[in-house]
Amino acid sequence: MSPMMSTDQHLTEVLDSFSDSANPRLIDVLGSLVKHLHSFVIETGLTREEWMAGIQFLTAVGHMSDDNRQEFILLSDTLGVSMLVEMVNQCASDGATEPTVFGPFYVPGAPSREMGDSVAPEGSKGKKLTMSGVVRSSNGEPLRDAVLEVWQVTPDGLYAVQDPSIDPTSYRGTYRTGDDGTYEIVTTTPVDYQIPTDGPVGKMLQATGRPSWRPAHIHFMVSHPAHKTVITHVFDANSPYLGSDAVFGVRDSLIVDMSSGQASFDFVLDRDS
Amino acid sequence: MSPMMSTDQHLTEVLDSFSDSANPRLIDVLGSLVKHLHSFVIETGLTREEWMAGIQFLTAVGHMSDDNRQEFILLSDTLGVSMLVEMVNQCASDGATEPTVFGPFYVPGAPSREMGDSVAPEGSKGKKLTMSGVVRSSNGEPLRDAVLEVWQVTPDGLYAVQDPSIDPTSYRGTYRTGDDGTYEIVTTTPVDYQIPTDGPVGKMLQATGRPSWRPAHIHFMVSHPAHKTVITHVFDANSPYLGSDAVFGVRDSLIVDMSSGQASFDFVLDRDS
């Protein structure tokens, strides 16, 4: 009788099966995925029942997902994978503005706003916030005509795209810096909000005793020719959830005090390499 | 400005978030999963577009799955994970019968058959096969009244549960060994068959140039009091797909020549530890 196949031999057989792909990148990505999946099963001594629970969880995540709700992105967010993908892809230098998660609520083509215009509609019940600062290159030079795309939640904790009763152009806007690199946006102070908890990801958070809140923040995408675009948030220092962001997007360098209704934040962009 | 958060610090933050779970096993399993997912992203330098392609692939796998079709199990099978879970859970000793995948087509309560009875209905167009042998304990002792549950495809390459036109009790049966530990089953020679290729897993196999065939085999689940149950297949040595099983279930020790219509295979069960 031949000796039992070892788990190493089994892994080699699986990896070899991909070697006929015409796409070398696919071989690399699937190879790394398979190696890590197999190590996970061996390290944990995963039982059949646990494996089946995993199959059922992933199936429920798939069934929860449609054109309006993407539970797999939420799963990636809550396992810190989405944030890690940004870290790996944006790879800013020390001194440049630290990136964070993009999130699912960006809509291209936010309306142009003049410096000092508000993204909030007239009569918004939120507390007015003016945020200003300078956009600089990593060599210190202020950047004129840098583009700042801004989006955030309404005072009710929803993005305009989530609430059909809200003007879809509100709570977002495209600003430009002046000759001296300065910008000034006007909005309402952002509020903390919960990620959706009515699906399998919500059950996972509950089972692990994790909160489902994101600390109050404003999204920024800042770009300028010959520089790397930065996708980030600016967080309010007064949020109680800075230490427990459900999607692990908080960075100390991105926190400012918004309590006075005036806040200041400078952006620093790396040059294109 | 604080230094950028490193990917190691980010991982620690994610792992720490699970530490409030009341379930220590969940902390271990999710911890290992998160570590491996993060390493996968870093090692491959996964791009945003690749990450999104992965999200879309998993969503499609979820949408393909229902009560009758489980595309996540198929994905696990074709990445060698299902086989690995069996290796980790069955962990037979050297000399004992090597386990292989359970598969999705087992139905409990197969009809009892007398030694020498056929699982195939009268008039089956398949080629008759008699398989016999001894069930032994790992100390060599023949095991009387060992139970052999058997299931396999019809000559058309479908399991009875897949084809409503087939008697659901056919092509499966429960046999017992005699006083001397011998068994004898009668069936039709199993045929090669394809796993379902009309879903996202089929696209993955195509993109990687992998065949979608399983080599001809008969499923066995063999049990006896005070012994570990073994779940395995016996493969036909004449299949052209022994070297490219879509689910990586083939083991050299499980291959016998079925071409003469008579085949012999002995099962060896480990004692309960």
C-alpha cells in the first residue's frame, strides 16, 4: 500500500492544476489564495461542521447582495481587507496624507462648488462646519487648481444616494484650490453612523462582540496633475467610535477637532513617480 | 504628523477587534482567517480592480447557490479545500484505508442489500461489476458485520438524486460483511462525469485551463463499532482523468482495475482512539 498523501503533496497537486492558465497573474493570485486557504484549514484543524458553517455563511452573504446592497464588500470592510487594499494600492510616502477606505457611497460627477459654498441644502438641520486648509505637494509647494471631491452623510446619518427623499446632489461637491493652494468647504458637522446590521455580516459582528459604528468623517478625494490622487477621510476628534471603527479606517493623522464649527486640515500629495 | 500605520499594525487592530467574543474557538478561526487573507493581499499586491473582480466572483457564486445547487461547495472542491478538510478530519493512520471527499450526493438511509445483490435496477444498460474484498481492523483482524454504504453514478453519469426519472433507491445500497469480514457488492462499472460548468466555478476552470471531469469511482462509507468510519472512493484504473480530478480526490491506494467486471478491494479501519 502506498503511503498516505501528505497535505503538502495535496497542495502541490492543486497548485500544479493552475499551471496551464494563459494568464500568469491569475496563476499567481490563485496560487497565493490556495496556499493561504489550505494553511488556514490546517492551522485551525477546521472541522466538517465549521467548514459547512462557513459555506452557509458565504451563501447567505451572496444572497444578501444585489445591485443596491453589497454584503461581500461589507464583509471585506469588516475584516479589514478593504482598508488593506487601499494601503497596498495607495502606498503614500511618510509626510503625505494617509489614505483610508474609499467606501461604497462615492458617486462620480459631484456638482462644482465655489470656495465657501455649502454642500448642505438650505435649511439643513445640521450644525454648520467650515473646513479649510492648503493642498501641497510633498516638496512643500502649494498646489493651485487641485481638485477636492467631498462627500459625507446627512445629519440623519445617511448618504444622499441612500435616501430618495434627499436631493442627490447634496452633501457632496467638487472644490478647487486657489492660487495659494488654499481651499474652503462648507458643510454640516458629520455624524457617526451604523453600517447595515440586518445581514450575515451583522450576525458576525454580534457574535464577536464588535460595534457596528463608523466614527463621524468627511470623505475626500484630492487630485492634481503630476501627483498621486489621495482617497481619504477627515475624522471628527469628538466621535466616541474613533477606537472601534467597524471598517478599521481611522488614522491618527486624519483626526481634527470639528466642535467649534471651524476645522483646518492640510492635504499633502506625493508626486507621480 | 504621526508616521503611517503599517500593515502589521493594521492587522493587530483587526485581530484585537475580535477579542471580546464569548466564543474562543470563533476568535481562533476568524483570527487565522484574517491573518491569511491579509497576507494574501500583501503578497499579491492585489489591485483594487482585482479585489472588485473577487467581490463580483463571490457574489456570482452566492447567486448560483440554492437548495439544489451549491456553488460554494463546488468552489471549495475545485480549490482542493473540501479534500483537505477530509484529510484533516479523517486523519487515518498509515496502513488504514485512505479517505477522500464525501461529495454532495450522499443520501442517508440507502436500502439494505444482501451480499451479491445489485444496486443497479433490472435492465440497466451499464456493464456489470462485482466488487469484493475484506473489511479489516488495522491490527489485521477481519471485521464481521461491518457496514458498507455504497453510492455511485448511473451509466449516464448522474447520481439518482440528480435525475427524477431514476428510482431514487437505485445505484446505492447498504451491505454488511459476513463472519469472515468479506463483502460482495454488485453494480455497474462507474463512468467518468463532469462537475457542473455553467456557473462561475466553470468559468474559473476555463480561465485556468483545467478540465472539469471526475474520474470514474464508487463511493464507500465503511463503519464498524469501536472503529473510525472511513469515507472514501474506489477509482477505476482505466479512467483517463485519474491525473486531473477536478476536485483532487484521487489517491494511488484507492485505484483498482475494473475492466474485467470483477474487482477486489480491502478496507482497513483504524480503531477508535
